[in-house]
Amino acid sequence: MTAKGASIEFREVRKTYGDFVALERFTMSVAQGEFMTLLGPSGSGKTTALNSLAGFVDADSGDILIDGVSITRMPTEKRNIGMVFQNYSLFPHRDVLGNVAFPLEMRGVAKAEIVRRSMKALEMVRLDGLAKRMPHELSGGQKQRVAFARAVVFEPRVLLMDEPLGALDLKLREAMQLEIKQYQREIGCTVIYVTHDQGEALTLSDRLAVMEKGAIRQLGAPEELYDRPNSRFVAEFIGSNNILAVEGAAGDDTLVSGLGAVRLSGGARTQRGFVAIRPEHVRRSAAAGWPATVRQAVFFGDSFRYLVEAEAGAEISFVEPRRAGAAAAAPGETIRIEFDEGGLIHLPE
Amino acid sequence: MNLTRPAILLLLLPALLLVGLVFLLPIAGVLSLSVHGEAGFTLEPLRELFGSKVALLVLERTFTLALSVTAICLALGYPAALFMSGLSSRARAWVTYLILLPFWISILIRTYTWIVILGREGIVNRGLAAVGAEPLQILYTDVAVRIGMVQILLPIVILACLASMLDIDRDLVKAARVLGASRWAAFRKVFLPLSLSGVATGGIICFILCLGFYVTPALLGGRRSTIIANLIDIQVHRTLNWGFAAVLASALLVSTLACLGIFRLLTRRRAGFAAAGFGK
């Protein structure tokens, strides 16, 4: 399979259902061969964006282009897009081969060629031995692979995936993430992937867009969004964060609710907004730092997770890797905590 | 709720008794009547059946009528169900009420109404006269019988088809479309095959109900529209030949069961085709 990805562009796409605004001036460019994830809670518009690209919903206004050509007037079947659905959507009356062959049949490919290409797609997902099975005879992971093979068998330049791993259990999900990423590299198509699972988004994506209320809140590479969230919403949605309100400034320091004066990452000076502190950027210290009382200590095997209350009232959770000979703090105990350099991120909103 | 076996039996007992007493027992009676004469066991009524051209003709006519009415009901009912499956659930509920509305009126009255509509001086012929056309002889023909039966059976077929359509995951049609199928191809390759179970259910219920129809053919049909239920009635009420009536009823029962058997065989083979899928 040599199909290379197409570029995709959403231009100010708007879609409403009655009073509900599903997409509001949604603008996004996806480069050729890029793996782009739309991440957001349900109702944030990510599926509407995907469906408007696939042609299942007509946008009220705006334009969508594939390789610079507007497709908004093009019927779904002419858009040449591969798609994997959340519940697989395998045709229950066709066997595995019949499912994978479907897009090729629709394109009028010769019969022998259909079988050859379908089997090749099934080989890629290592299911060529199950070609004659019916969908109901497959496990969840196998169904997922068939759905993937069916979506890419006709070498589409754009592949859409709508929460494709949502119905699988955690272990299988992690294995399938790696597979999907590997297949995408082999095929080279552009992928738009919709999920509400931030872990999945961080693992798979070249870039990801965090969505809320029909608009993109932040768009960037996974590390960028993890390390420099631009808002409280993004900071809370990606990973876990301690979020404290800013109360004012004192010289180079910022006064933070429940904690006191801190030095923000990058020397940021502000009077308003919030401060985010990742649990892995908090440490126990021997002498210096803020005194805090341990409220909870939860054992996680390789680490302890603590919830502590600072003297001024802020509740802060953090992770402490276990080391040989180091004793864990017990609830009720008073300890001291300090923050990594650059671990305090300012959130303007 | 988990029930013990005795509890299940106890709960089923009233229904089993009722079915046994008022259904199975009489059927056994009818079956035995067809091979019992005054002098004990006899095959005389059976011989009479195969010797009677009228009986065989009526039996054949009954099945032809049932088949044609079923075909018309499916041809009209499937598109109606298709339309309903695309409605919002609210609108669908209303349409369902409308479809069930005729059930509030007795079959007898509905059948008499057709006499008013189709009769010599009926609405249809008066309409034709008004535009200067020749009147049509519709009443007391097979056409009138079919119209009357279709009207009565259509709701059942529509609802059976609708039930299977509502079971189809709409994402399957979407998947077909995005994978390259036109509207028509998605319908033909995905929606239609998946809705066939409802077509089969509706068709077989309709067919079996047709076989037992009595009032409509009696009132709307002519002499040549007599079907087996009418013939049985004549044997019971006029000629008092109960043995022959019983053998006719048994013949109907046996041939109905035979039809069901063939149907099962056919649908199983169809499922086999589906299992073989592409490439067969």
C-alpha cells in the first residue's frame, strides 16, 4: 500500500442543532500524513467535525477541503474516505472477507483483484486465517482489526476513526493503540482520530486538538499540550493537575490561594488566572519547602500517591516513586513539600 | 428473577390447560374425525378428497389467493415500513396509531364497507360514471376479495417489517456510504438483506392468516372465489358431511405445515448463502 495522505482543511465550519451549537467557527489544518486527534468531552463537537468531513452532516456554513478541493457538495461515497466506527459497524450478514471486500466491490474492482487486495489487507492485520468467519464469531479486538482492514483496503488518503477503541478493555486498548500507530505509518494516510481518552490521544497523535463547546481550545503536539496547557480546561482534561487560583502578585512572586508566594515557571508575572502543578513536579523535602499534613497515602505498586493539605489550606496531590529504604509518610503526619523548577504553570483562564 | 422448575410449570399450567382443552383436543378430534366413520376407521373421506375436483381446485385457489395477497401486502407494506423507520420516534408513534386505527372496527363492518365502495352503484362506479367511463364489475370477484384482505392484513405486515428495520444499526448504512456505496447500493447491499427477517416474519404470518380467511371471501367474492374455509363451512352447515369437513381441515393444516417447513428450509439456505458471503 503506497497511498500517501491528503491534506485536510476545515474553514470556519459551523453546525447547529436547534439551539445547540455543535461546531462554532471550527478551523483546523491537517498536514499530509499527519495523525491528528480531536480530544474532548461528549458534546464538544469532535464527532460532528468528523461527520461533516465524512458527509453525514451538512455544515450550516464554512468549507471543508481535501487537498485544497472543497468537498462540502460532494456525496459521501465520492469522498474516498476510510472510516472506523466506534462499534465496528461490520456488516453482520457478510463474512470477514465480504466485509473487507465491500469498498472494492463498490468501486467496481475486478473480482480476482478484490480477493487479492482484501486478503492483503487482512494479512496486514494478521486475520487472513479468519477470512470466512462471520462477524459475530470474532472477539472485540478481531472485529476492530477487520474494521480497520475494511477502512484502508481501498487505499484512502484520509482515514477517520471515531472512538475506535472505546468498546475494548484496557489491556487490549493499549495493544491496539500501538497497532494502529504502526499501520498508519505503513499506509501513510492522513488520520483524524476522535476520542475522549486523553491517554490515547497523547500516545497516538502527531498533534491533537482539545475541544470544548464546538471550538478548539488548544491545538499542538502532545508534549506541548501536556507541558503548557493554555487554560484550566485543557490542564484538567489532559493528565492530572493541581489547580490553584492566583490571588495577586508580590514583586517577582505570585500569590496563590491556599499556598502563598511562589515563583512561576518562566518567570511569569500575573495578577489573575490559575496555577497548575503536575503531581510529578511535587517532591517531599527534608528541611525546606511548605509544611503540609498528609491526608491520604495510596499505594500504587511502583509509587505512592499522596494527598496533602498545605498550612494555608490548599489540597495538593503528588506522586512519589518508591525507593529502597525510604519510608512512606502516614496519614496525619506533617511533611514538607517543594516544587520542581518550572513546574508551576500559569493558566490565563 | 430465578424460578424453580416446579414454579415455572405451575405458572404455565393455566395456559397449557387452556391450549390443551380448547385447541389441541379439538384438533385431535378433527384429525380423528377425518379417518373415523360410523363403522370405525375409514379412509373414505380421504378418498373423497382426492376424488373431488372441487376440493382440490378450492385448495389450490386458497393457496394462490394467500400467495398473491401476501405478495401485495409485502409490496405495499415494505415501502411504508421503510418510510416509517426514517421518522422521528414521535412521528412514528403517531403513524403507528393511524395504521392500527382500522383494528378498532370489526372486520365484518370493514368488509361491508367495501361493498358500499366497490358495488354496482358504489363510490368507484359512480365516479367512473361521472367521467363517462363504463362501470367496472369489481364486487363479487377475486379482485374485491384481494382488496378486502390486503386492507385487513397490511398493518400486520407493515409492523413486522418495521420491527426488523428498527433493529438495524444505522451506522451500518453510514459505513456502507462512506466506504463507497451510493444510497441505492447501501440499501440493496446492507439494509435490504438485514431487513429480510421482518419480511419473512410478516410474510409468513400474513400467508397463514390468509389460508384461514372466511368472512371477506364469503362477502366480497363471487361463486368462483370460494376458498377452503368457505367450503368447510358448507360441509358443516349445509351438507352436514362432517367427515369431509374434517378431512378438508386436516388437508389445510398439513399443507400449511408443509409450507412452513419449505419456508424454514429456504431461509436456512439463505442464511447459508450469507455465511458464505462474497466469493460464492
